[in-house]
Amino acid sequence: MVSTRLRNFSSPPLLTLRVRTAFRSRLTDPVRVFLQVVGFLLTVPLRFQFYFESSPADGTSGVFREALPRFLPMLLLRRRSFSGPLLLLLGAAVCLFYRNRLRSGPRLRSAVLDVQSRRPPEEVLLEETRRWISSLETLHVQVWSQRPLRRAVVLTGHHLVSDPEVQLYQQVLQQMDYEVQLSRYAETSSFLRTDHGVRGWSLLLCLSSSERSCLRRVSFSHLQHHQTVNLLPRIIEAFSDAGEGLCHFYTQSHLTGSELPMMPHACGLINQKLQVPQDPAGADRHSPARAPPPAMVAMVNIYILVTSVKPLTSFLHDISVVTTNQEQQGRPTKLRNFLLQQLGPLTSHDALGQIKKVIGDVLLAALSTNEKQETLSRCVLCYQLLTFTLLFSGSITPVVVQVETDLTFNSLSRDTFEGQITKDLILEDTLHFLSSETQTKGSQYGGCRQTHGICLSEDEFLLLLQFQRQMKTPSAFQLLYPSSSSSSSSSSSSSSSSSSDPLRVSDLLIRISRYYELQRNQSYITDESEERTNQEPALSSSQDLSEGPCVDPLLRQIYSDPPLTLTPPFSPRVKEYRAEVTFDTVTVRIRPQTVSSACRVHLDEHRGPWMANYPVGLGHSRISILVTDDGGEPEPVVLTIYTVHVYRESRPSLPMFGDHVTCGFLQDCGLLVQPGRSCGLQPLIRTQSPLQTCNSGHVPGRWVVPCLSCSDNRTCDWREVAWQPDSCYHPLVDRPLLQDCLTDRKVLFIGDSTNRGMMYFLMERVNSSLEDWGKAHDTLVYRNLNGGQTLVSYSYYPQFWLEKNQRPTFRQALLQLIDRSRPLVNSNLTVLVVGGVQWLNINHLRTVREVLNRESLSDVLVLVKSYGMGFHLPVGGIRSLSLKEVQDLYRENQNIITAAKHHGYEVIDTFSITMGRYKEFLQGRCACHFHDVEKFWSSGLSDDTMSTTRTGPELSSQSVVPDTDQEAWPKALSYHVRGPVNQVYSEILLSRLCSKTRN
């Protein structure tokens, strides 16, 4: 046998011509060649037919027509010379071929179809779609010659730059190499003011309060192919409010309430939370009758992404917000997990299908009523996010009760930032889902070439390419429409139709979706394989990764209320930030969110809370955020520390240069401690009679301040605010007199940190500097004050951090302080200062009397520091007083003053002093500290350096800090007690100390 093989085709060898050697000797060369050619021409059509994908109109195989010119020259070249008869025989062979081709064409096609019909339809569809997708991607690569402009314009509307949503867009878009420009509205953006608003940008994001500006300014009919807007005008119009919540598309005459599983009045703006029925008996009449599983009553927010309106393509995010009839607040959860938990594996599968069908039917109905807008709103890459609120009431088929053209989270608690966090996750997933490089610039995709005879416009090509990329890319979105049911019916009809029938774009979308669904079914054989979507099994930004160690200890975002403007802008890799807040911002709620939910976050300490309200004192505060791994160790392992330095501004002040009036105030209108008395600034009428020095430290008074007008506190010079008793004044004690007054005296302090602040103020005043300082929570003794002539001691009480049965009693703490301070003299040379924020009561005063009598110290000078403002802010982890409880404190404070006077004790009424300036607290979670200690470098100062200059009837609250900038070196570390409010009542303490005649 002799074999000749043709190998110049891309397919495997198609023909083997065999000629028996027995005949070779009987035939001349021309005859033998003629028979070989004839045999080849008769067999090639049959063998080539199985490789045809389409047949031209003339009935001749396109593949064969290309192969024949390639074959003949090759055959002729193998014979270097041919006679005339041979050429004649070749011509006859060609004629014979075409005659045989015309006769056998129908029979051959029938044979091919018969062979193809024996293959499973899904296999045929998969192979055809695979080749088509391959061609689509190849064409895209061929024309991708220039990277499009990547400039994003974000219209913020009423959102601040510090708003988490704005920061999210900036952060994610910059990571995607976008140049980001922020503007309030389209009219104020330099890129949107001219050329119909379509010049100089590739992505336009209109936040909720700027949508009307976008729709008014941007001409969607002039958009270029590479431009994307997060609005679809047809969607917005369809679901707009036609009056009293009636959906606009319901106004069409052919639509009635019974045709759709939807409330007709579901498109109004809902500010309040929708109520969940308490039992399935209250199911709406629109709820389709279907055999229900065990009754499920729930309101579910579904978040939909529509990427095209004609044909409709939409996706469903895997996170939903669920509120059941057994819950007060909604909770974010995966929709699939919720249905599985409520209904079981089989019924949950049907329920998810019903959700997709209901939402798909509503979208189709809405878009079918305003098709006339199609030519006016051309935007291939635009998209729209929607919130569908569904009601399950005893049936697995839900009813649509609300549709909003934005992401809404009304059922989630604002206190925990759950709504903002969930919204940010969905927005981030959306940006990444739509970020595939389907944008074009200067490329022509339209036509029929290289797409297997399917003619596509440029818009259609971009739509198909975008859809194919989205189905291929793992994400948190699953396909909603086209649905799997339409895919199945389409695939069966397509496989049985003639290959010459034209395919619509919608058919191609269904084929693409079906192709990837079949791929997943083949790759992941599980019980849920038929429901796997384009995002599975990939991990999305919203997926639960709580199991396992913390391998990525970074923060995704730092959420705060009110929003903090961080400097630099937040980035997971940056660990230190600064922020400023106004004077009126007294608390900031902080919740950090980790990149991986396997990591934990604690505020300030290893076991601190994951979210907290922080009181923001005047000046500098620091918030530490610890990212930890809490698994496997007794104590959390700190992996990363973020620090936020917050600076709170002082009260706005207007310097006085001319005429002004004196205003006074007892209390702030924001916290009415005494409801029956005035609040805020009031004109102060001065008495003309000479004032006397005060004979006690609890004389009623008020704060006074110069202002241009008492009706506007912004016109006041708050640097000059001072405390003024009503009918007397507290003289300031200059330092020489203070040193003389305290010579040979011992001053004992017992109380909390507010009491300790008064002690350090006294030490600095008498020594002109504070060389030693610490946040002591035990007993301290200082013997070197006033040249060694004055002793100051301190005992911390109560030790609240200990268990109650382990805390020293007040009697024990007082006795220990007395023992550490001995020897003591039973006269006013011994001074006991007792008190704190709000722990003191009448029983403590009785204990003081009993202990002093027993220790033969009944004649010592006792000064009682009364209550102070504090614990009035809602701060987690500590007690927080209501307004009524604060008002009760005022009455209890008066009782303590009365009891102290009864025992013959002096009283410093710190409650009245702090009441009007409760916002001016400094660092500390209790918001009760009106002092702080700062350190600075000072040189050796003379004894007269520290002094106060005010000698009038008002007691100034401005601290005097020595000016040491010009002093010579060397300098030593020193401390200064700052805090204008603490200074006032500490000066009153000194005034009362030195008003008594020494024995």
C-alpha cells in the first residue's frame, strides 16, 4: 500500500489516498494521477463537512473553497511537468466535483445534523459558546491599543469630605489608578459645566443628594462609550413617586395591582422604618398563594445592581438586611444563610428562586412602560443600585413593599455603624465588580467580522464584553436576570434551531450565563451547585472570614460619629492620624473595622471595647486602636496599633477692642441642672456698693464675660471669663502671702483625681513650679514644699477598680493618710481636704468627725470639696447620668453643703462652678476632669516668677504660665497644672486656707 497525506491544514489529516500496487503497473502516470485527483475531490466534501460552522448562500463550503486553492498548487508542484491531456483531465475532475457537490449537498448536511444531534445539547451549547467567547476576548485584545482616560468625578452633594462614603470612593478609586476630583454639584464641577457635561472624565459618581444635579446637567444621549455614570435615568423614572407613594410605572393603563407581587404604593420616600407583621395571618392580599413551609415572617432588604436596561441585566448582592417579627433591629446577613436557617436546604433553594423571579418581574414591568426614553439615554456602561424591600408573610414567595433608587439601611442601628459599614462593603464590591477594562477609546468594534457571522454594533459588543467579564470574575454579586430558567429554555431552543438563524443580544447574554453556570456545575459538584453564581467560591469584601488566625492585621476603615476628617486621609497602611473637632463636639463615637473578620479590635487596651463613645476634652486627646489576634492565647496578641490624635478647639472668642457689655450665666441651656433658673448669657447689673470679701467658699455666684451682645455668645471674649460671687469676692493670695500662710502647716488630701488636681495646683503655686507629678492611686507624701516648711500628703479614694470586698473603706483610707502624715497638730495648722466628683455623702462627713475625734484632731481645719460635673455624657463602660439624675445631684450637693456646715467644716462648692462650664472638661472618660498636667522644660526661676495679676472682685480662670522661652540653659523638666475651671476653685481653696487666723 502507498499512502499520501495532506498536512497543510490546521485540522488533523483529512485524507489518506491508498492505491493498490497491483493496479500501478497497468496504469500510465497521467491516468493514475487523474484517478487520485478524482478520488480526492469526491471524498473531501464529506470529510470537511463535519468541520463547517456555517454554510454560505451559494451552498459551497467556505472551508473547502479555501482548502482547494491550497491543495492544487501543492499537487502540481509534486509533478514537475504535466502533459496537455493531464491538464484536461484535471479540468474534468473539477467539473465532476462540483456536479457531485451540488447533488450531495443536502444529503451531507443531513448527515452532519444527524451526527450533531447525537451529542448532548448542553455539550453542543458549551462548545459553541466557548468558541464564541474566545473570539470575543481575542477581538477585545486586538483592538485594545490605548488605555482610556481614568478620571473620576465624585459629586458629594451635602456629604462632607470626611463622610465615610466619600472617603471610601476616594480610597478605592485611587487604588484603581483613577484621578479623583470632588465637587458638590454638577454645576460647580469644571468638567461638567460645558459640552453637555460629557468632556474630560470617564467615571461620574453622583451621591444621593446630587442626583438631581447630575440628571439636570449631564446629557446622557451625548455620553461616549468609555464613560460610566452610577445612574440609569429609565430606572429612576420608573420607580419615581407619582404621588402618595404610587410607583410611576403603575400609572400605565394596562397595569393593575394584581398583576405583580408588589404594593402599588411602594415608591414613595420612606423615612420611618417599615413594620414587620407579628404573624403570617396578616399576609397581604398580593402575596401569591403557595404551600408555605413553617411560617416565616420577615422584612428583607435586597440590594440590586442593574447594569443594562435593554436588554435587562441585573445582579443581586449576597448581603441583605433582615428584620424578623422577633427582632427589634435589623441585622446584615448573607441572604442564602438566612433562608437556609429559616427554611432548610430544599425550601430555601425555592425561596431564593422566588426572590429572583419577583424582582426580575418587577424590573421587566417597570422598564417596559417607558421604552420611549431609550434613544434619549444612551449609556452602555452606566449602572444603578436599588434597594428592594421584600415581605415574607407565611409564603416563600415575597411581596415587594418598597423600592428605592439608592442603598438604604433604615432598619439597622445607627449607634453601631452597621448601616454605613454594610453600605461601604456593597459600594466597594460594586466598584470592583464594574472595574473590568471594558472601557474603550478610539476603537471600532461594530461589524460582523471575527464574531462567527454575528453582526454587533459597538454598543452591543461593549455590553456583551462587560457581561462576560462580570460573569467570569469572582465577586459578591450573583446573577439575577437573565435567570437560570430563561437560560434553560433558551439553550434547548437554540440547540434545536438552525445554525443559520440570527441570534439576538439577549440570546447571547443567556448563552454566556448558561456557559458559566455549566462550567461551575462541572467544577463544583455539591448540593448547591445549581445555585452557584459568579462570585462563588471566591471571597468578597463582605464574606465571613472569622475562622482561623489573624493574618492581615489591618483596618479597612475607622468609622466615627461625627465623622472625623483624618490627616492624612485614611489608608490601611498608615498607622497615625490627626483630627480636629469644634468646641461643641464633646463626644466622638469610634468603631474601627478590620480588613479580615478573623482579626479583633480593642480600643485603648488589650481587653478594651471594639466600639466606644469617647469624651473629647479640650486640647489634645489620644485614641489607640489595637488590632489583635484573640485566638489561641490567654491574652489578645497585639499585632498592629493605630493612633488617632484629636484636638478639640477652645470656645470661639472675639477680642474686645471697644465698648462691650458684661454678661453673666449660671448654667448652659444645653444642660438645665436647675430648671427653674435662667440659662445662657444674661445682662449683668452691677451693684454700686463696695464688695466685701467672702466668708465662705460656697457663696452663690455666676460666670461673667465681656460681650458685644448678651444674645450671641460668639461675640464674647472668653479669655476674660471669670467667676464672681453674688455679694462678695474671693481675694487672690499672692505667692509670698501663700508661702507665709502655709509655713509649718500640713495639708492632707483624700479623694479622687479631681481632689488630686487641686493638690498639684497648690504645690505649683507655693513652690512656683511643679517638679514631681504622677497619676497616683495610692498614698503620696511631699515634704519638700515651701523650702521644707510645708508638708502635703494624698490618699486616693475610692479605689473603684478593685472588687468591693477588697476595697479599703473610707475610714481605713483616712486613718492610713493620718498615720503617714504624722506628727500632726490639733489645730488649723493641720488641714484636711476631702471630696471628689460624686462619691461623697453625708455618711463620709460623719466618719470624718468620728476619726478626727478618736485621733484627737477635732480642731483641725476641714475643707470639703463638693460635687463636680461629670459622668453626664453617654460613654460606654462607665456610668452615665440622665438629665434627671444630674438634677438630683444638685439637690444632693446642697445637702452635703448643709451637713458640712453643721459639722463646722468649710465648703468649696465646685458643683456650682463646673455646672455652667460642663463642656470645658479636659482628658478623661468621665468628663469630670477640669485640670490637666503638662510638662515643659524650664530653667531655674526666681521665687517671684509665678504670680497672678488679677486683684479685682472677679476670679479669673486664665492660667498663668511662666514665660521661659528666653531663659538661659540648662533647663530642667517641670510640670504645669492647666485648666481654667480647676484654677478658679483651687484659688478659692487657697483663699479659704489663708483667711483663718493662725494659732
